[in-house]
Amino acid sequence: MVNKLPEKLLLLRKHFGFSQQEIADKMGVNVVEYMGWENGRAICNLAQFKRLASIFQVSLDDMLKNSTDIALPNLSLEDSIQIPFMKDSEPSEIDIPLMVNPQKAAHVVNETTAQIKRVSEVKQKPQEVQQKPVTPIHRVDMNQKTTKKSPKNNKKLFMIIGGVIGAVVLIGLVFFLLNMNKGTDGLNLKLSQADRLSTTEKFTVYIRDDHNVATYGQGIQMTDFNNLVKIDSYKDTVVGLKADGTVVGAGSNTNGQLDVSKIEKAVDVAIGAKHTVAALDDGKVVCVGDTAQGACDVDQWENIVDVEAGNGFTIGIDSAGNVKVAGTVTNSASMESNKNVKSVSIGTNEVAFLSSSQTVTTVSYSGAVATNVSTLKNITQVAVGNGFIAGLGSDGKVQIATNNEDLKKAVEQWSSIGVISAYNNTLVGFTTSGKMVGTGDNQYNQYTNEAETTTTEQLEKVKNLQVSYDKTKIKITWDKVEGADYYEVSIDTNPVYTAKAVENSLTIDQSKLTDGQKYVITIIASSNTDKNLNSEAFTVDFNYTAPTPEPTVTPSFTLTIKYVYDDDVNSKIYQDYVMTYNTGDTYRVESPKIDGYEALRTVVEGTMGSKNEEITVRYKAKVAPTPTPTPTATPFPDTDGCATSGGTFDSVTGKCTCPQGTQLAPDKNACVAIGG
């Protein structure tokens, strides 16, 4: 999803006519930090969102929603320029020529020109800066006779005079606005919370609200450390950045790393083992100190807004969030592969990069395995120690990636933290109210725990887990834990089943489990407050055996078929057919055959329903067929004397049958001797 905040900030800022420096001043942050919000390289926290909403006179919801669809507020007298004598007349479109302030610092990106809107334009969306000619102002001949002037002409005269006066006022105001925040050196940097703390081997330095420095531990003599907006340290050396862009230093100067007096117009500064680097307001970087290892090979860098220094190397972040590395250091290519970087922290063995998405990545440069920081979320600042990486969350809590359990427990009690810093085995922080907290190595009293910490107790471990189940559900119960607000339950199914139970019981569907499979049930008692820590995980093995299914009983019903006479349904012609079938069974019964009768339904068939069924089959008497009369045959006469010739004559067919030794005469129906 595209971040709409930069476009929204630009729209609102232009609507009110503010410069980036002016908004940064109102927000109490360095202009470079505000530039990061407006170009999308960084995202402000919730408190800063609220402050922006107040400055731009919009609701917090309008500031937070990822859209530029926002109603621009009407400008009040404090936010707009009203031209005198014109309240009752139509606005005169007098354009003031755009003025360029030759002393305006280059670090205020895209703000080299300023524009004052006309009163008639205050409700319009910001327009692109354009150079327009000044509307001509008519001259008035003061020698004219006034006795003949009409009220209309008087009104016009007042409008012209008012316009001239208004133009002068506007020009003066433009000049004032462009220069009100400039010091003699052109910079007026603001103190950012993340830049006010640094801890090193034997001491910690912190910029107080009065912009002077407080030292804890075996500090060093620091002269002229006032009006500070950034401080950084390395072992026995300290450098500070002043609001006017100059740099001061104190401590050991063996390698010339404190020859910083000539640095001007710096917006960030950092000190390493043998060198100091500063990012300037024009995006360039300067370096003093040892050059043998290449840490000062930064002359060609451009658009740099943040710098950090280590032992023999320098890291720079440009305005687009890209990383540059100079010097002799392992895995520099891996470091430079990071994108959308907001800030960087260098530790003894590794470097941590904080992205604009508030996530952290690490690169080791010592050969050791980099710390796994996947658990760090919503981070606004990062600090690297020896064996741990700490991240300051947007909620003011400190998250830590480490195997040191004591360190984890110590920072769990911290709250409302505004800034953190780390060195080797030491982690220090300050709350937003200016109270110091610390943990780890404190051999030189580098920190004191001034902030009140809430005593926390760990909830008791879950006990007495019981599992029961019926035909379809499994119920898990356990003893209630005092102080627990809810319970986190998980079962290692595939995928893993997780649930949050408010009561000390949980019911799940057996379909999620496989018969004969062994599962691990894990339950953690949890609290909604910081007063109690979550309990240790309670785990138990559970062998799931699916309940034996009960045999399915299919209901059965009776089918009765009655056979009756068609003309007398109350009289049976045949005995009833009675049979039991289960619901859903099909049946087919042929009707019995009865002499002299025929069934009106020869076959009864269907599917058994869920109730007894009775069917009646009727029989109708058969109609006897009318007999066909047999025709009477007329006998043939023995006209040829068959019988007298010794043959046998059939009077039905008229055929003569001759005895042996005779034959039928060829010309008559009588017998003759063979050959006769």
C-alpha cells in the first residue's frame, strides 16, 4: 500500500504557508527528521501525529487515515493575511512577487521560495509556485477636486490605498517569516529525542531540556557543550552538535578526531575510534581524524542526512534511505544492500539498521553470527550492545533480542522510555519525563535507576489439566490461576490450533484431531496489565483415541398390501401381504393371479418411507369370451365308385384311398389294378 502521509503533509503545509523548518520547530524535532516524514523515509509516532493534527487544525483520524482526501481547514486571522480596508469590498487580486531569501539554509528542501496566498485563495488546494506579474495599481491625482467625487469613487480610492498598504505589510511579513528562525549562521536545529543520549565505556552523556549536557560515571572535562541538539561518544571522546550547526569536542585527540572547530552547517555528527564525521545541510559529508583505513573517504557522498562512525569505518544514510559505507569493514556490501533505512546503530560486533517500516535488520562485521531480531516490531530507535540488540517500541517499551534472560527481565519493567543507548554490556535509557534507567555493566556508575519501576510478579503455572469428550467435542479444563485475565491455548495440530480462553476451560471440535495421534497441549496464563508477567508454559501430551461409534439403527416400518374385489372393497379376494422394510429400502411385489379375475395393479413397487404404509389392489372379474360356431361340413359323394373299386372314400375330403396292389385311376376317383 502506498504511504499517503508525505503527500498529505505537503498539502497541509503548503495550505498554511509553512516551511519545513517552521513545522520542525513547532514539532520540536530536527528539520532533517521532519523531512524524513514528508519524503516518506520515516513515519512519526502517535504523539507526533497528535501534534501535527493540532498544528494543521484537523482531526487525528484525518491525520492517521492513509488518504489525501481531507477537508482543508479555513484559515483564521492568525493563519492568513487580511488586507486592511477591504472587509466590505470585493478582494483585490494583488499578487506579491515571490521572494527568495538568499540566506535560507539549503537543508530546508524545496523551500527556496515562499508564496503568500490571496485572501480569495485560502480555501483552494495549494497551487504550484508560479511567478506572476504584479497587478497594476492605478495612480490617483491628488490635485483633483474632491467635491465632485461620488461615494463609489471614494470607495475605490480606499481600496487602492488599502491594497498598497496591504502589499507593504505582506512583503514585510514574508521577509519576517523567512528569517525568524535563522541564527547568525543560517541554521536553527532542534533537539530530537533520539539524539540526546550516548553511553560509552566509562560514562554516559545526556542533553537536558536546557540543551546543556549531564554526565554520569567517570566523565571528562567538556567545555562549551551548550545549546546542543546531538551528542555522541566513543570510549574517552565526545562530540556535540549545536543548534547553529557547529560542532564541539572533548577528550582524547590522539588522531585529530576532535579537530572539529571548522565544521559548520552540520545537521548530524558522529565519532568513531579515530575519526569524526558530520553530515552538512547541503547533503555533503566532512571527516576529520585518521584517514589510513578509509573511514574518511566520504567526499563524494551526496544527500546524506544521517551518519554513524565505528572503528575504522563510516556509515551514511541518504534522504532516500540508501546506505553508504566507507572504510575497512567486513560485509560492507551487505550493509549497503539495506533499503528504506531510517537510522543505524553500530555495536562492537554488528550493525543494526532501522527501516521506515519500523523493523530491524542486522549485519555482522566481526565474523560472529548476527543477532536474530525478527521479534522486534514497531521500533522507533535501535541500540546495539555486546550480545544484544535493543529496540525502543512506539509504545515506550523496550524490546530486546538476546539470550541474556536477566537483561530481558530488567527491561520488561521499563515504561514511557523516550531514548536508549548501548555500549558493550551496558544499556541505558531515559523516560520521556527525563528519568534515567539502566541495566548491565555499571562498573563506572554509568547509570542510575531514577525512574520508578512497577514490581511485577509472574503468574503461577497452570495445573491439573483434564480432558473429556463426547461424541463430537473435546473439553479441556484446568485449575484457575489467580490474577490471570485469559489463557493462551495451543495444540500442535497441522495447522497449529490456537485459542484465547477467558475461562479456565476450552471446547474444540474432534474433527481437528486424528484418531491414534499424540498431541501436545500448551497453556499459558496471561495478564492484560504490566502488573503480572505471563506464566511459564504448561505442556502435556495427549493421546487422542476417537470414541467408538455406536451402531446406526435404521428405523423400520410395515408395508401392507390388501387384495380386494373391485365391486366390494371390504371383501378380500386374497390374503394380505405384510412385510417390514427399513427406511429407504425399495420394494417390488407382484399381485397374485386369481382365476376369473384380473388385478388392476399387477405390480406394487416403491421406496419405504418413515412411516407404515398400506396399499390396496383391486381385482375385477374377467368377461367370458363368446364361442365361435363350428361350420358343418357337406360330405362329398362317391360319384366315381371309389368304394366299389375296392378303395376307401373320405366323404369329408372327397379323397379315395386305394388298397395294396391297386392304384388310383388317372381319370376318375376310383381304384384300378396296377398296370391295368
